[in-house]
Amino acid sequence: MNLLNVGPWELTVILIIAILVVGPKRMVEIARTIGRVTNQLRRLSAEFTSSLQSEIMAAEREAKQVRDDTVESLTSLTEPFVSLQAELQATEHETRQALESIATGRPEPVESTQAETQATAPETDPALENTQNHIGDKPSQEAQ
């Protein structure tokens, strides 16, 4: 046994000196008091350790929550870029097809342009006919 770097022989010498100084009757009371104080110190140490462990666990939980929130927010921030990247790749593909068709000498309408033209045809056809009719009704200025 080596308590606070005090071996068994040193402890025996200390106890003999304490008995001579204090007396045998009073030594029993002092030993009990020392035992009580030791138990209280152990309890305080256990409480301190448990409170310290609970604080560490709470800090770890908070750090994990912050990490999860950060990952979630980064994921939500990158989603628009993923869809934008897909759109850019589709546009690049269409452009490459158009350039290849031009290079081969057979230009073909790009799908998106063709779709846009077909979508706006109901609006533009009446306006185009109206313009043609309007121009056809007026005599030209050169004839006058």
C-alpha cells in the first residue's frame, strides 16, 4: 500500500507519534473523523466526476446537432446547383448536336427552339396573318 507516497512503515511511525501526542482515547475519535472526512471527499469527488461527465456528454450532443444542422444546410444549398448543373449539361448536349448537324451540312432545329416555336405558334400566327392582310390592303407608295 502506498498512500500519498507514504509506505506502511512511515504510516506506522505516524500513528505511533499520533497516539503518543493525542492519547489512545482521543485517537479513536480522530480516526472516525478522518474516516468521515474521507467518505465525504469520495462522495464529492464522485459527484464532481458525474457532473463533469454529464456536461461533456451535453457538449458532445450539442456539437453533433450543430454538425447535423450544418450538413443539412449544406445539402439544401447544393441542391439548386445540382439541378442547374443538369440543365447546363442538357444545354451543352443540345448545342453539341446542333453544331454537329451544322458541320455535316444538314442543320436540324434544336429541340428546345422547336418546342418554343410550337408553343408560341397559336399567338404569333394570327398576328402574322393580320400584319400580312394589313400590308396587302394598302397601296404601295411607289405606285403613287
